[in-house]
Amino acid sequence: MDREPDEQAAETVRQLRSLATPEGAAALSRAGELLAGRTDAVTALSRLRAEVGADLAGPAWGVARQRDKARASFGAEAARLLFTGDALEQAGRPALADRRAARLLTGGATSVADLGCAAGTDTMALARAGARVVAVDRDPVARELTRLNTAALGLTAVEVLDADVVDLVAAAADGRVAGCDSAVLDPARRSGGRRQLDPDRWSPPWSTVTALLDRVPAAVVKVAPGLDHDRVPDGIEAEWVSVGGSIVEALLWGREPSRTWRRATLVRDGAVLELTAGADPGPAPVAPVRGWLHEPDPALIRSGLMSLVAAELDATLVDPTIAYLTSDSRADSRWVSSYRVTEVLPFNLKKLKALLRARGVGRVVVKKRGSPIEPETLARQLRGPGTGSAVVVVTRVAGAPTVLVCEPLSG
């Protein structure tokens, strides 16, 4: 019979505590060795049961696997931390947590309520930055992970609290919440394994988000990247952050740390590039496709600041509803990827295949915006015997379904 959720959580907490003992540390070390040696799971678990006992074998193997996954984001520190699969998925990136902590504390705040601490990534970053942290979560597994992980790193200025975030925010007064002069809030945006698109269905709901931003000026809230701009309260800076070409977080900064209206942040190869606007710059102009197509970074698109880059590049939109820019020359900008356009034609699969065959194109990368086609399916249909390659962009131009055939990525 399956355990009830409370029983499952209690068992997970028991396992985590057992792994925090010297015997547990030895079991984790051995599991890590077996994993590094590419031992298959059945053999590894059999050896672990014989060497460390059945009680530690399964938990040690599971955490060792999560540590291995976490190394890409957490580096060498992953070997000192405990994760469950769900916690690691929600953990976020430590480098971004450090960046948030530094900005939040710039105004002089010394204590932070981490409202929804999950595995403790923000709590650890805030404590490392010198703040006293009250980490809040109703989930006993999240609380235990935060407690054990901060202890493993020697971060002692942390209190872990079982409390309802809605109640804490409702009681906030004089710029303080949970006894702290600043706050980080990360509402749960999934329920039953499904993403909740309606902010009113987040946990805590949107009303708690706006209440926190209103009552605690030194605050930052993580929100869904697709949040409607109309939801952003006046005086609150909204920021979209992309890493490696994908949006990884969107943030609402409270009145104290807010510096502008909107901010797009691009993190790539260790460098951070920011673009800001104090007011809505409006849309970029629209014009026919020219010699180059520019694909904007998603943070630039979501922030509504694309017209600023368009003006720098002397570029225009290919359609008022499509986030592709076009200009007469390749763009020297990290905010866009540039492709030289070789053909513009109405979408017709038969004619497109014939064109590519005639040019000796056999390998195709398909991109799309404003089209229902599946890129992988179309790429298979366009694959041919030729040795050449091309980028095929399926989109709308002046409202009409259009294909842009481009040379491979430039720069």
C-alpha cells in the first residue's frame, strides 16, 4: 500500500537525517564512488546493501545521483549538500541566488525572510552574504534540507520555521515580515504536476505577492516568465534573466531595490549584460524582410525592450506580432543571433523541399514563431542527401505564412 503524503515526508526526513550522520556520510561517499565508476544501479545497490546496510543503501544511492546532477550548477559544493529529485528541480542556480542576495542587501537590510525556502538555495546565498535568515516552508522535507544544507556549509545565522506564508505576509507591518527587514518570496507555480498559469492559483496566491511588495519595500519575488506586464504593480521593477539562450527566472523587485521600469539580463560565458528602460519604449517599427534576420534573446523579448536593440541595429520587425528583427547587415550584439537570409517565400512544403534539394542542402535546423508546425517533424521532412546545411525559419511576415531560408548561425 502506498504511503500517505505525510508518511512519505516523514520517511524522507528520517532518511535525510540518517545521511547526515558519519555513517551516512560514509555511505554517500561509497555511493559516489560507484556512480563515478559507472556501476549500474542494480549492482551498485547490491554492493551498498552489503557494505553499508539496507537502511542507508537506497537513500545514499538516490542522493549521490542527485549530487551528480547538481554538480553542473553547484560545482564542488554539491558533494556537501543533500538533495531530493523534487528539491533539485526547484533549487535554481546558486550563482543567480548570490546575485539576488547581493542586490537585495545593498540597501542595508541585515535580515531576510526566505518565504518558501525549498532546498535552501536562497537561504544559503543570503547567509553567505552576511544576512540573518529566517527560512520558511510548510513542507517538512524542504525545512530539513535547508537545515541540513546550511549546517553542512557552516552557515549558523539561519532559523528554519514551519509557518504559513499567507499569514506571515498578512501580519507584515513597518516594512518587516517574520521579524525580518527584507524578504524573498518564491510562490509554488505547479500543482498536481501541472504548471499553474493563473497567478491567482499560485501558492501563495497573487494577492500575497502584491501584499508583500506593498508592505515590505526590501523584497524580491520570483514569478513566472510569462507574467502579464499589466500585473506588475506601479513602482516595481520587473526583470527577466536568461542563461544560455533560455529564460531561467523572472523577478519583481520591491520599491527599495527597484532602479528602473523593466530590465533584461543576459548571462553567458560568465559575463552579465543588462538592458533597462525607465518607461515603456514602445514597439519597434515594421518593414519587409531584408538581408539579415535577427533572433532576439528571450529575456529581451519578455521584458518589452526589443525596440531599444532594434534602434541600435537599425533593424525592424518582420511582423507586428512576431519577435524577429531584420536589417541590412549582421548585428554586432549579444542580444541577438544573426542569420543571413538567402530566400523569402510563401510557405509551401513541396516547393521548399525542391529549393533545398536544388541547393544541395541535406541538414536543416528549423525555427518557428507564429506557426503551428512542429520543428522536429519539418526538419525530418526536409532532410535530404545533400551535404549542405541551412536554417529554415517558419513564421509570419506581414500576416502571411512565410519561410525564410538562411545560412547557418553567424557569430
